Amino acid sequence: MLIFVGGLLGREIAPSPEWATLPLSGLILGISLSSVPAAMVMKRLGRKRGSYVGYGFALGGTLLALQSALLGSFWLYMISATLMGVNMAFSAQYRFAALESLEDPSDFPIALSVLMMGGLVAAFLGPELGLVGKDIIPSPHGYAGSFLLLAIVILISMGLFYFFEEPIVEESKHHEEARPLLTLAKNPLFGIAVGAAAIGFGVMSLVMTATPINMHEICGIGLSNTKQVIQGHIAFMFLPSLFGGYFINRFGVGRVLLVGVALYAGMMVVALRGQELVHFWGALIALGIGWNFLFVGGTALLPSVYRESERFKVQAFNDFVVFGFQGLGSLGVGWFLFRFGWETLIWACFPGLLIAGTGALWLVQRDRKAAQGRI
């Protein structure tokens, strides 16, 4: 919902149009800065109780956002979005909880795919909440009712999470000596796992955050079409989860990452060809699928580089880097877009793709040599 509403409401209440996307940046920076504390809270309280701490931030931030919409307060909106980002740092830990529930590492890709299918619901539910609730509560620029509906959804989610059962990790594994992060970072697989997800998130955040403003405010495309493009993009972020786990098990993580980079390159080509509705549709669909392959691939690869005694430390570092890149991708997007334009923003994605593609190629070559050695 915030991807759709964030920049549009920000555009109305910001002191300058160039600041319109700052609330989204606050959301993402909230995720990044809270990723390490969230992991430590999970370690101390457990996955279930720790998640309810995150829910507290979600509900508080949403109600504060409702108040900011009623008052037309940009800075209150910034604070509320950051609080919601803190919650997302906690909910990002769900994927690790899912992996800990499994005994066979070969099941990791399938489990991640199933878990991420929830994003398909979010793809349609979030923007619809934003549009349907826009005017149900009178407010200077609308959207106060959108946050009321979001608060209700959060309460429902809290009720559903009551049925979550804490995964049991074998205690014997905790006796293994935990290595320093610097030692782990020397493993190329560590860099590829973290880098693929981080670059995937950074590029996705940059383009996705800019799209609603560029479409609606600069190109004059209608709000309904803008909403549909964002919904389609988010749907295609999670739709590949139907078969992503199978692809990883069948073709290997390296090839999946390589396809993700190729899709991002395709996104650039389509986005640079024009700024009509069809170009936004094509670019955002490619962006969504590419993100899924890079994020799921990187996450599935990560457990292979750490021991159980290192899991919270590595997971915290991974999320700090990944969501830090997401924050960098969204930070100042409004300013960059209004100053340099859409085409320059798209070209800014290229260096990240070059790095991710190099890592994916190295992994493919390594897997090929390993297969030949087995033969």
C-alpha cells in the first residue's frame, strides 16, 4: 500500500515535490537500520514473541500515518513510515524461521517460494486498500481511510500469527564455534548470496519508487492505470514463486541468478524505449520477475555459508546490507527524477547489474566444474 500511496500522498503534503518519495525512503531505511536489532530481539525472545514486537511498531506507525494524513503533516508521515519500516525488519525474519523449520536443505527453495506467495495477495490488497480507503475519512489530501483499513489488516495478521509454532533448532549444532563475519565474508558464496539480493533490492527500489510519480505526475497517466501497473509489478515479484523453487533445484542457483540479471537488463531496454503505458507495463513486469529470481536465489544460497551458531549474526548482516541497498535505491528518488529524468535514472541501474551478473557467472562456472568432477 505504501508503494502506491507513499509518493502520491507525499507529493501533496511535502514542502517540495522533490521530497515526495522521502516517506518511502524512511520506510526502507527503517527496515535497514532495524535489521540487526530485530535479529537480536528474535534471538532473545524467540521468533513468535519477537514478531509481536514488530507488530507493535506496525500498528503504531499505521495509526500515526492516519493522523499525519488528517493533519497534512509531512514530517509526521515520515516518522510513521519509518516505524512501519521497523516492523518490516521483523517480518523479514519470517523467511529464516521457515528455513529453520526444515530438516532437508534441498527443501529450502520450495519453502521460500511457498512463503513468498503471500506477496501475490499483497500485490492486489495493498493498492486496493489505498484506493478504496482514500476518501472514506475526510482529510485534506485523502488517504486517511487507507491507513485505517491497513490497521485493520494488521490486527487480522496478529490474530493469524497466534497459530505460528516456534521452530525447534537442534541444540547440538549450537556447540560449533561461531566464526567472525570477516572470515565468512572471504567465502565467495557469501558475497554472491548477499550481493545478489542487495543489488536486486536496490535496483527494484530505485525504479519502483520512481514509477508512480513519473507515470502520474510527469507523464500524466491516470491514477487507475498507475495503480494497475504497480499491482502488476508486485504480482510478478511473487508470481515466479510458483515455480522458482523447482527452477533452483533443477538448474542451480547460479543460472537462476543469471536469468534475474538478464530480466533486469530487459527492463532497462524496455524502459529506455519510451514512456507510454505499455513501456511501464513491460519494464515493471520484467523488474518484478527479475527481483524474485535474485532475492530467492540469494536467500536460498545464504544458509550454505553459515553454521547454526552463526545464523542470527549472518541473517542480521544480510538484511542490513540488503535493505540498506533498498534504502539507497529509494533515497532521493524524487529529487533525482525531477533533476535528471527517467532515462538517466534507468541507466543508473547498469553498474549493479554488471556486478551481479559477474557473480552469477562465477557461480555457474563453479557448479559446472563441480558437476564435471563428479562425473
